[in-house]
Amino acid sequence: MCGIVGYVGEQAGLEVVVEGLRRLEYRGYDSAGVAVLDGGRLQVERRAGKLANLEKALAERSLPGTLAIGHTRWATHGPPTDRNAHPHLDAAGAVAVVHNGTIENFEVLVDRLERDGVVMQSDTDTEVVAHLVARAYDGDLAAAVRAVCRELEGSFVLVLAHRDEPDLVVAARRNLPLVIGLGDGENFVGSDVTAFIAHTREARVVEQDQVVEVRRGGVTVTDLDGAVVEGETYHVDWDTDAAEKGGYEFFMLKEIEEQPQAVRDTLGGRLTPEGLVHLDELSMSDEDLRGIEQVFVIACGSSYHSGLIGKYAVERWCRLPVQVEMASEFRYRDPVLGRNTLVIAISQSGETADTLEAVRHARSQRAWVLAVTNTLGSTISRESDAALYTRAGPEVAVASTKAVIAQITAMYLVGLYLSGIRGTRDADEVRAHLRDLQEIPDLIAELLTRMEPVRALAREIADEPRVLFLGRHVGYPIALEGALKLKELAYVSAEGYPAGEIKHGPIALVDQGTPVVVIATRHALQAKLLNNVQEVRARGARTIVLATDGDESAVAHADVLLRIPDTKSLLAPLLTIVPLQVLSAEVARARGLDVDQPRNLAKSVTVE
Ligand code: AGP
């Protein structure tokens, strides 16, 4: 997902914007650029590749000025080249624009412009905005932007400057996140608060189809018709270092260590003095929730795996059928939805396009939609009937860890809450499960002190071309997640399977020494699982077994034994996921890869 920063104030605009872009690097990008307004001229510099390339080019220029806009681009239309990097200008160099998102009708707009003699300078959809706004400009940049936004289709965040408006940055949003930073004699806009958190903690979320006029003296927000819209400001309570690495080599390692707190914070404030669950974020009435006859969970990637785990809990505790669907497939199979349906959309970023479009489809079919997301004010949370926030704090590494564990925790809370309302579990049972849940943070913390054998194992298997992950029941989604982590971080061909499935084909992948990771913590199905371990071991596999403390049944079948603290089998994913996160990060480190920003990936995929 691209990063966007806009600034107008008294500081050197270039420095403020470049610093903001650096804080947004985690979002994944492949080019970057800035525009600075200086004495009636928009000075632009942009480069393909990482921010360092841009900074190298900037070092050779002087770009004074206290108004600037900047962008890190994750290419969607046009390859990541210098000419496609943002900002884009109109032919006269009067308007500069940076853009997140996709303008779906840009071909039509390009045709119109070219028929009028405009010569496009890039392969991007964004450039059309610069030309259209320049043509619509009649001394009022905000009015011109409102007029153009009414013509645009698709998803966008736009930030613009005009050479004749030295005290104005204009921004607009549709479907993608944009936040205002409110300073003293200076104001900001950014893709999220990390863009300006070093300067101000007072923020305001920009809502759908709103246009923001950012001036030194203040900010005005209007709708597309120009009517002023009031809005709430909020205080950003993230510590600055919460978005910094805090002494770890990689954000991901820091975020793995933050998982005990992520679980604590996600549980925090949601348990009643009587030891039950209270989710006041769920705006549906008890009657509506009792009327639910089916549940769908829609998500992508690791969030999908969280949903698979949540399925076991909700089905077990609520006796409701739960279908977990990849969001990108969900709406195309025309699912049977209605007022009797609860759709749970799980998304760390709250901006994943596949999940957002699935949410919109579910809403159009009158299903109840509950967002489980880590991002306050995100589009998915605002387009759902209710939002249950995971409180994992900012997750910077592309590979999701603490957000996933918080998502699983949130799903357990939803299951227990629903079971209480629907009467499928009595209060004592709910209390017992919650007591088990409340022990998890300390168990994770203790488990994290035992990671040296995992790091040693990572160094041993760092050059393995293929790794298999096996699990049964709730261990199966963890096998999928362990495989995804190794894929996305170390680029290893890793696959997760239900252990019972291995003999129906995948066992052919097992060669002499193939690492096979097995989630074999205490469970009713463990005897069957250990049979599967023997099957792969008999064919040469190197078995890496996750087993519960004190459980000796797996010892004879394990080439490497990794111990997991004991907990209820349904909650075990909150623990078994941890060594697999560490394993993948350490394999990536051993391979000399960028653990925080793996190739080809973005922190949030805002294109379908
Ligand atoms: C997780 O490690 C991946 N980076 C990716 O699969 C991610 O979970 C997926 O893109 C969904 O993102 P979301 O939770 O922000 O919707």
C-alpha cells in the first residue's frame, strides 16, 4: 500500500515529508517522490526504488519551501520507474498530485484528455488527476479537486498542491485511509498517523468522499459539494518508539515479543467483574445475535488463518455453522446470505481491498458484518455494522504476527460472547475458558524465553528448498500459517497440510531429510497425528515436533523436539504459532533477507 504525506507550516517542508515517508516505508513500495512549493514553483524529485535513491537525488538539489507533498508508491498501473513515480504534474507544472489507490475510469479520462491534445507523460492512472485539476482550477484548488473527484471512479487518496496557493495543501479520500495531523501553525495529512506522529499527536480521520483544505492556520473539511463537515479529533497514544524498532534488528522480532501484551490488551476491558465477556463494540442487539443461523469469516492471508482457528471455537461454543472464506473468492460464488447471517471480516490493516469488497457484498445482502481489525477508523471498520478492535498496536513488519495472535484472541472472545447470549455455554464454562485465556500472555512470555533451539534449527534448515507443516484440528490452520510465514519471509517452498491428508498425495514430496514440522501438542487426535509423523519419518523426513511440556508420547518420533507450555487444546494456537514465527524470521535472517519488507509484498494490499 502506498504512503502519502502532505505538510504546510513553518518547517522545511522537504525534511518533514521525507521523514514522514521514511516512517511509512513499512507499507511496502517500489518508488518515491516529493514536490516542494517554493516561490510560486513546484519543484519535483522522484525516483524508482527505495527512499535512499530519492534522498541521493535530493542531496544534489536545494528544495527550500515550507509546503510539500510526498509519496511512496506500490505500483499498480505502470512499472516502478522514475517517470511513473509520484508526484505527477499537469503540462504547465501548475498542479502536483500524489495518489494512493486505483482510478478505475482512468482510460476514459485519458482518452478525453488526449483528444484535447494533452500528452501523457507517464503510464499511471494518477497523472490524469493533475491534468483534470489544472483544467478545473479557477483560483480555488479545493473546488477544482471536488469537481474532479466527482468524476473519478475507484479508490483513491489524493494530496495536491498548486503553485499559486502557497498556503494550501488539498487532500481527498475515497475508500482508502487518510488522516489529518493538527499542529500549531502547521498541519499535516498522511496515510496513517505514523507519517506525522513525530510532530503532533492530535489527529482526525477523513471520512468517505471528503475533501480537506490544509493551511498553516487550520484545516477545513468539506463534502464533495463543498459543505463544511465537522469531525472528531483524537489523541494518538502510540509511543513514538512503538513505531520504532526498540533495539531489535527487525520490527518483526520486536512485534513477536510484543505478543503477550497484544493478547492482554485485546482481552483488556472486555471481561466483566463477574468473569464473563462484554463486547460493547458489537452494536447488534442480543435479539439480532440470537437470530444468527450461520457465520461466515472472510479474510486474506494470515487473517484467513486466524479465521480458520476461530471457526473451531465458534462452532464448538456456539453450535453455529461457520464457513471461512478467502475474501477474494467470497462474493464471486454468490453465497447465500441474509439477516440470519453474521459475516466476520478479519483484517489487520482494515484496508485490504479483497476483504473490503467482500464486506460490501455482504452488506448488500443484508448480512450483519463485524470487522475484527487492528486499525482505528479503517475503511473496513467503518463500512461494517460493528468493529471489534484487536489492540496489537502498530504492526510495522509486513509479516503479521502480533496482529494475528490478537485476531485469534478476538475470535475466542466473539465465540464466548455469542455462546453466552445464545445460551449454548453456561456462565461457569465461559468463565473457565476466560481464565484459560487470561493465562495465555504469561505462557507466551515464558515460551519466548525458550527460542534458542528454534533459532539454532533455523540456521540448520536455512538452505532447505522445501519444508512441510502438518497439523490436525486447530493445529491445521497453524500449519498453514507456519508455511505462509516461511514462504513470505524466506521465499521457501513451504506447504501446510492436514496431517491426515499427507498420505493422499503430498507425502510424495517427502525426500531424505525433508524437514517436516508437526504441531503435535496435547490433543484428542494426537495418536493419529503421531501415526502421520511415523509415515513421513519412514520415508526419510526430518521430523520437527511441537509437543506439550511433559508429554513424552512424541519424543520417539521427533528428530527435533520443541516444547510448548500446556494449555487447553482449543487455545493452543496462541502458543504453537510463536515458534513458527521465530523460525521463519530466523531462516530469513540466516538467508540475509529483509525480514521486515520481503520482496513483492506490501503490508496492506489495497488493490484486488
Ligand atoms: C501476513 O503475514 C501477510 N503479510 C498477509 O497474508 C496478510 O495477512 C494479508 O494480506 C491480510 O492483510 P490484512 O489482515 O491487513 O487484511
